[in-house]
Amino acid sequence: MLYMKRILYALILLATACTAPQPDAVVLPGIPKETPRLHDAARFDANSFKLSVDVRYNGDTVIVVSDLPEGITYRANGADIVINSTLDGVEYVLSGGMNKGSFSLLSQKPALLSLSSIAIKSQKRNAVTVSAPLVYVRAVGESPSYIIDGVPTDTVYVPKNAAAVRIEGDAVLCSGNIALRGERSSAVHCSGHLLFNGGNISVEASRKDAVVADSAIFVADGNIRVIATADAFKSKKGSVTVAGGNLLLHSTGNKGDGIQARNVYLFGGNVQAVVEGDAARGINSKAAVYLVDGILSVESNGNAIFSEKKADYTSGACIKSETHLYIGNATVSLRNNGDGGKGVNCNGIMQMDGGYKEGNYQAIAKMPKVTLSKEVTTSKADNGEWSGNIVVKNTSSTPALMIRINVVGAKDGDQILPMFYSDNYFSLLPGEERHIDINWKDVDTRGNAPKVVVTGYNVN
């Protein structure tokens, strides 16, 4: 069954849940004010989570201290607990510690997960599993919170998509000091969009990719340190965007990438990546890399690997782009120390701007407007569930950047929420098209027929 993901807007909508007040929106630096913004940001009060469920671990046992209202149930076995909730506005507070247990939350509504100096280590399973449309994770308390999964032994079966923290839905890592370690698999795996919006977060994976999202990964703020034997930051089907904060990436394994994604965007912040393995890449983009602003420093130390099957060498690189590399006002430092490696490996167009010009980014700011074609089909089931498919194609000769799909009411023009998208916030090269599946409920339409609106940075 295809995972239908909530749009990135829903992630950003509550991005400030656990941080100090932020500006109303993030605007691309140097881009005129009338151009579309990078994302919509809205303030959210963490106090809107009125209900609190207190979960306390004590060695080999776990208890729920709070009186649970109707709509929340749980079952516990030793130090393993599973909570089911149909309620909105619930904060789940984890405290204490254990060496063999787990926490699972199945919520039909967005949830807030607060880690109160917790120390969780699981055995043969995910330490924390959350299934919710949207979950906010923050650390509270004076001491850091630690989450570690599994036993690093080849005799243990490791399920697909296992992780120390496994999230089915979208996730925001908000604030506090959090240390995540995957000893049998990844440290973090998110089936939807993953946003880092603050805090000091340390992530390690001794056997697999460290941070994995099936959709987009966005770094808005925070200090994030990632160490992996495979890929450090990996978006399977979406993009990785950095607009702020400090991102330190270190991959030690052969063919391990610092960042791997379809598209990679740098609009701000500081990214430092070191890859040690042979045929490893600091940034590995399946499509395009846009270094608009910020600081990027990449060091590649591995050698090339000879493939008997291909009768050719696979080399390492600081930056690998399959289609397009744009370097604007970003400060870029690349160093390759391995044999046969490359500083830049671009299979398409490489465009370098002359630096900062007050008020815009020269070439990007002057990109021609693009008109995208779209085809929309929808159907309604007997149970009131709507589904649809949107095909967006770039028929022009210019790349279309930061495309956003938005479904609104045909009569009132307001967004239909919640709306689940299989993809969003992407770019299309000339001739490229994207298929997006959408799902929503009839009760959320306010009697409106759905209207699909396509916008973007240089989209008419």
C-alpha cells in the first residue's frame, strides 16, 4: 500500500512548537519580497497540548502515572508499552530509564513527545515507534535524553525500516539535548517529512544509514551531528534542504554519502561533511544541487573502486550531481584526498554565479517564469474518502524551482486540511514530470469541490 504523506506545510505549521517565537515566515535571502517564500511558517503554542500522559520507566518495568481519559488505552509487558489514542492535543512525557524495553504510540491525531532525561535501550526491536499524522519530539529536563536500539549481532533478524526511532508520519525535532544511536540499524527512520527545527541532536548508526526519511528532510535550525557507517542523511524519494543551523556529517563506510537525495538545496546555515570510505560522496544528488547561500565544506578521503561487472571505476566525490549544479552566493570549500576522486562530478549543467548582488541572486533571481501543465483526476468512494492524482510537467526549457502543490476549496479558496500528498515541494527540470497522489475526507471540504493550485519560485 502506498504511503500517503502529509504535505510539508503541515510540518512547518507547527514547527515552532517547542522553540522561542520565530518570524512569521522564512524568506529566501536576497530574493525580492514579492516572490514566493521558501515555506509557510505559522506560530504554534505548545500549551495547546492540554492533556498529558506520564510514562515512567524503572529498570525492567514501565508504568503510566496519569489518569487516562476515554480515548486513550495502553498495554504493558515488562518494560514494553503500547499506547493507543484517538484524542488530539496530547503530550506524552517519557522519563526514567531501562536497558530492555520499548515505547510505541499509535495516535490518530498529531502528538507531542517530550523526553524528560530519558534513557531507553531496546533489545531486538525499535526503542521508540510512533505512528501519527504528525509528531513533535523535544527533550526537557536538565540531562540529555538517550535512545538506543538493538544488539549488534548478525544472528538477530532486523526488519526492513527498523530504527532506534521509527516514525510513521511526519516529524519535527524541536529542542533540547537528544542523543540517538542505532546499533542494529538506522538511528532515525521517518516515513514522511522530517524537520529539524532546533536543539542539540547527536545521531549515530554503527551498521546502517543514520537519518532516513522516505520523503523530504528539512533543516531550519539546531546543531545536528551525525556519524554513520553508511549514509549520514538520506531522503529516499524527496529532497534535503538546509536553511539554517549547523549540520556536521561524517560517513566512514565505502560508498557512504554525507547527504543523499533527489535534490539538495542550501539556502543558509553551515554544512560540514567528511566521507572516509572508497567511492563515497559528500553530497550525492540523483537530480540537482542548488547552493544558493550558506556555507558548505566537504572533505572526501576515499579512493576509487574498480567494478569487475562494469569494467570501470566508481570514484568518490565531494559533490555528485546527475543533472544540474548551481553555485550562487554560498561559500563552498571542497577537498578530495583520495586516489581517483573528484571535487565535483556533474553529469549535466554546472552554473556558477558571480556572487552576491544586493536584493537578488543574479541568475536565479532572473530565471524566466515557467508555465507548468497539470492533469487532475479525482474520485469519491462510498465512505466519503476522496482520492486523486495530479500530473505536473515542465514543458519549458527552464528548470522550475520549489514547486508546491496546494488543494483549496473551489468556492472559498481556503486550504482543505488535512490533505495527504505522496510528494510535494520539488523541482522539475525541462521535460520532467511528477505524479502526486492525494487523499482527503469529504467532511473536511466544507462543501467545496477541490481545486488544485500549483505555485513555485519561478512558476506562473
